[in-house]
Amino acid sequence: MIIVAGEALVDLLIDGTTEVQAVLGGGPFNAARTIGRLGHPTRFVGRLSSDRFGEALATALVADGIEHAVKDLAGEPTTLASAELNEQGAAAYRFYLGGTSAPKLTCEHLRSVYLGDADAIHVGSLALVLEPMACALLAWLRAAPADVVVMVDLNCRPQAVIDHHRYRTNLYNFVGCAHVVKASREDISFLYPQDTPESGAARLLTAGAHVVLLTDADQPTRIVTPNGSRTVPVPAVTVVDTVGAGDSFGAAFLTWWVETGRGVEELGLLDDLERAVALGNDVSTITCTRSGANPPLRSELTHWP
């Protein structure tokens, strides 16, 4: 079982003509759907609204075979994000957070989540900063069993908050609970403006991570560990948009890791990490060929390493 905790929201995709398409999203929600579509048992821990968007999010979880652990629906409307797409399909985000459903995940909700069958926990994105959700998740991770692999996807969204110092502090606290940290070049630039991606990754290792996975759009993914580093090429594809690409990468990595019987102790094995990253790259690039966060089914993959 992989447990994914954090926000579910609706992305409003805006292209150059200002036409708007509403698609289901949120980093953890996208990650959960990826794991579910890859055929692995998944439990999503996030607060949904009772509005129509919330119903659509709940329906999508069921369709992908995902257990939704929080039955208490919020009376607040669904959290929204606008994603303005450039000519290359890259998205620039703005968020509509105040008085919405996603941040309303509390310690009380998390206390009811069953952890007895968990092999891994995935958290990330806005869940690392929106309150009371962030504080509740941090306390929950600190109490997680030591043999459960914890993956944190930084997916920094500085445009979502005003207090960047507090945001960075929150992120450092979550890194201290993580075994695996996924970070993009942009994440490192936000956290450590004076560092290169590699030196920033080294800082994340010092902060507590066992492994850092550095993504950089269509450039090779770098695996950074205390025992050394490797790069893994990203397949070339025609990009429709990049919405959900990083989310699906991390989720696919974690799915392979758990499904093949790897755990915390194996995170120093570079050959195994390389295989998991290669699968993550494959899944991520397929997601980029589709509009919105629409990860592939396991049957769509040409191989399962």
C-alpha cells in the first residue's frame, strides 16, 4: 500500500486564446492517480469539497481504484489553480486558496488514517505549506513507522504564499522527515538561490534525505546520494503540456520501488535507483503528451523494468 497525502484541486488550463479548460489536479492527487493507474494499491488522504468539483475529484479516485481515506467533505468550495500555458506547453500557476477545501485537512483527520499496511508515504506540493494541513502532515510524518519509505515532492509554489521565509522553513522540516526528495531545477533555485542544482541537492542530503531526484524538464534526471550520483536520460516526445509531469514521475518511481520489494535499506543502491528513475521518466513523458494531468495506465507502458 502506498499512501498519498495532500491537496486535490481543479486546474483551470488557459491557452494563448484565453480559452479555459477545467481539469482535475493537485500534485498529490495526480500522484495518487498515477499509482492507481499503474495497478498498485493506493490510499489518498486529502480533503474534498461537497461541491460539483469535489464530486468529480471523488469520482476520479474511484475510477482509478484508489481508496479515499477522508470521508468528511468540506463545506468550502474546491481549491482552484489557474495554469497559463506557453507555446511549449509549460504552465505558470496562480492559486485561489482562501476559504477553500484542500487546506482543511487536520490532525483529527490524519489520526483516523490506517498505517498498518503502508509500505510508503508520498506528500508534496501545496500540502507542505497550506495550513492547517501542513502542520498536521508534518506531525503525522514524524510519527510514521521507521520502515515506511517517505517521499517528499517539493514542487515549490512560491507564488501561492507571501511569507517565503516561513515557506522555506516548512520545506526544510519536511525534508528532515523524508527518505526520498524529488526536486526540480526551479525548486533548488527557490530554496538555494546561490547554489547549483547539484550543490543544492547536497544540502538536501545534509538536511536528512537519503536520496535526491533532480528533474530538469527534458534534460537527464540526476540521482544524488551520499554514495555517488548518476544521470538517467529522458525520452524525447512532443509535449502537449507539462501539467502533472513531475507528479507522475515521482509516483511511478515510488510504485516501482515498493512493488519490487525495495525499502529504506535499499535506497543506497544506485543500480536500483536508476531502474526506478527510468520508469519514472517514461511515465512522465507519456503524461506530457496529453492535455492536463492524465497519467498512463500500466498497460500503456512498453515494459515494466
